[in-house]
Amino acid sequence: MGGNMVQPAPNVTLRRLALYHSVLQRLQKDGREVVSCTRIGEELRFDPTQVRKDIEATGIVGKARIGYEVKALLVVIEEFLGWNNTREAFLVGAGSLGTALLGYERLKSLGLSIIAAFDTNPQKIGSTIHGVEVLPLEKLVDLSRRMLVLVGIITVPDESAQTVADLMVAGGMRAVWNFAPVSLAVPDGVVVEDVQIASSLAVLSKRLSRALALEKKGEDSDVGNAHAPAARGQKF
Amino acid sequence: MGGNMVQPAPNVTLRRLALYHSVLQRLQKDGREVVSCTRIGEELRFDPTQVRKDIEATGIVGKARIGYEVKALLVVIEEFLGWNNTREAFLVGAGSLGTALLGYERLKSLGLSIIAAFDTNPQKIGSTIHGVEVLPLEKLVDLSRRMLVLVGIITVPDESAQTVADLMVAGGMRAVWNFAPVSLAVPDGVVVEDVQIASSLAVLSKRLSRALALEKKGEDSDVGNAHAPAARGQKF
DNA sequence: TAGATTGTTAATCGATTAACAATC
DNA sequence: TAGATTGTTAATCGATTAACAATC
């Protein structure tokens, strides 16, 4: 009987697909027309079989002996990740991190367009940052409801993060990109992705400590090839 | 004979320890003196056994029926991750992201202190951002050699990232915190941690797409509890 | 004491890696 | 044809989860 459910791609695969996308863009700029998993793997120091498996998730069919068309692979990855049609987003918290995101040109090519920012600081309200207007936080719920904005970006201080998330949910948002070091409570059906800079720093500092400690002992080991192997994802 | 090597904690554990640290800081501020793994797990929606396993890596010994002293647990996590003695860092690329990091107060409590920034833009050189001076990139190698700065932060455009990494290595740096969407080549013994914002966004957008697609089908499923479970790490 | 929690070992689960046939 | 690569299945590896004794 017919229940051969396709397993949804795990998050690590999604993260790596984003890396492949970036590599492919560079290869395309260099005039490359086809590419093999072996080649992509070399660029990122990944196992070619792993690259294959990840690409399999997009459903694209390649040519034995040749590989994939760079252009076509870029397109299927974009479709797969939902980067093909741009989604509109509201950003809350026009501090330095919020400002950096508002100025991050690449977001558009990743399917995200920040169309307004919100803040509670009267000094900031009414100003324009990187071409995006800063509105009072009170307008968030109503505006997102009316404009059907589904994605919210949280770049506020810790204490306010949950409150802002609640407002986003109240406004009908369905995805929250959270840059505050806080675990947000949201109802079922709302997606949260945390960008935890402290977690990234934890990996960096521990591995540095380990490398220095090893060296002191005069040992040599595998600390060298130090790229975070799997879960480099989700970073920034 | 006696080779009972302790397995080094995997990166996912390091990432979660950073999350526990943040939770513990909040609990401490709330006046809490002891805490159990169950409690920490509730805060983050993690399995308590997993929390236990992670905390085990720090070597702390708890009390059955009680848990751990919040204060002591904070200290051992900081020691374990290498956050106890502040490390000095140089940042290269004084754009909006670099500026945001320079203004990120919390870094100091995560054991990192950015003591100088570097850029090639004459407009920026000589200025001071969040109390940190911006120096010409030419000075990077010599200064890091002389000051024994071991950590470099890369917040430059893609094309320059590898060049900057090379300079950091030339300056004797041993750890690179890379915010550019590029896979850096560095010699053995140099640690690289990538913060890939695109990877985080890939997870967010794919899961949003899935949630919306499911809803259209009128199905209900487990999409709801949407916190990225394991590899939330490596992010901003 | 009773029972929640630690500490630890075993079972499960899932991702990575290896193996290999099919193919261009 | 020869051989590199895709596509796919099986084996391995490692992390998560379950089970349970020890303990406060």
C-alpha cells in the first residue's frame, strides 16, 4: 500500500544546502557550467557522498560522469529552501544588530526582504535605516495582520524578546528568526529559528583552548583541520 | 594499558552548554540558588537526560534529589568553555556587521574582548567605533604578532575573507571566527568557526514552507514545536 | 522513609560513510 | 571502451534517549 512517506530533510542537510548554494554562486560567476559532488565537497572539505545525499533531497537528476548543471542546481536548491519567491519580513529592534541586518544586501537573494523595522525608542521611530522605515512597535500587530507578513526578526534585548514574539504571533506571523539569547515560547504551527552567537563562540573558544593545551603537551593530533564539521549551520 | 581517553565533548554539547549558561544567568538573577537538569530542560524544551549528559562533560558533581548550585554550575561551564579568562581579539571589517559586534556588550561575559578593529577604508581608519579604534589593515600582522592576539574575527565581504584569514595566520592567530559565507583554508592547528546566517535562514524558510504546505493540506502534524532541536548552534 | 534527582550503562535512533551497480 | 560520477542500498558511527541503581 502506498505509505512510502519521504523523510523530510534534516536541518543539517538544509544548512549544508545553503553552503552549496553559496559555492555554486561563486562557481557560476567563474563561468563554470557543470559541477560534481566531488568538486563541491572539495570546496567545503565535505565527504562527496554526503554532498550527494544532501542534493538528493532537492530531487534533481544529474548525469553520471558529468555531474549537475550549476544553473539548474542553484534553481532547485532555491526552490527547495523556499528562496525562489521573496518573502516579506518585519524586523523588531533597530539597534546595531538590527541595523546590520537591514544593511545586509544578500538577504534578498536568500528570499527575504525586510520591509519595515519597529522600535520603541522615540529617537529612532520615524527614521530610515538602509532605506527601511522605523515604525513604533504599537503598529506591529495591526500592520502584520493587514499586510500578511509571515516572518518576524527579533533583534531586541533579552528581556523584550518574548514580548515581541507574542506580538508577532498576535499579528499572525508564522516564522520567527530570533537573534536574542532566549528560548521563545510560541504556539504550535509557528516556526522559530534561533541564531545563538554565544553557542558559536562556545565552539570556537573551547576548540582554541583544546588546541593550545594539546600543543603545550607537545602532542600532535587532529585538531588542525578545524572547520566545524557538521553543524556549522545556523550561524552568523 | 591505561588508555581510557575521555572523549572530547561534541560540538552540539558545546553549543547547548552555552544555552544552559544563558539560562543559568537568568535563574541566578531571579535569586535561584540550585537547579536540576529537569528544570534547565524545561526552560529550553530539552530532554533532561540530554542536559545531564552535557553537564557531565564539565566534570561537576551534583547532589541527588537537589541538583546543582547555580553559581558553581555557571563557573564550571565558563571554565570548560574557556570563558573564564578573557581573550583578546582583533576584528577585521568595520562595516555594519563589524560595528554590531563591536557594540555587543555581552561578548566580554563570553570571554572575548575586541581590542582593535581593522579596515582598508581610509574613511573609517582612525575613527573609533563603540570605543574601539579602527586601524589600517596593514598593521594587522605586525600588531597581532607583537600583542600575541590569538583570535581574529572576519566581517569583511566574501572576496576578501580568505586574504584576511591568511593575514591572521601570518600574524600568528590561532582561531578565526568567520562571518563571511566562505569556506576558509587555514593550516593545521588553526581553529575556524563559521557563522553562516544563510544556513540559519535556510532552516527557517524551509520549515515555514513546510508548515504552510501542511496547513493547506489540512493536515496537522508535529511542525508546531518548531525550535531547531540540535544544531541550533552556530549562529549569530 | 519516600521520592526526586544524579550518575552511569544499555538501547535506540538517525546521520554519516562505505560499497557497488548503473550510466553516460 | 574505460572510467568518473550518479543513484541507491547497506554498514558504521555517534548522539539521543531509555532504564535503573545509588544517593541525598
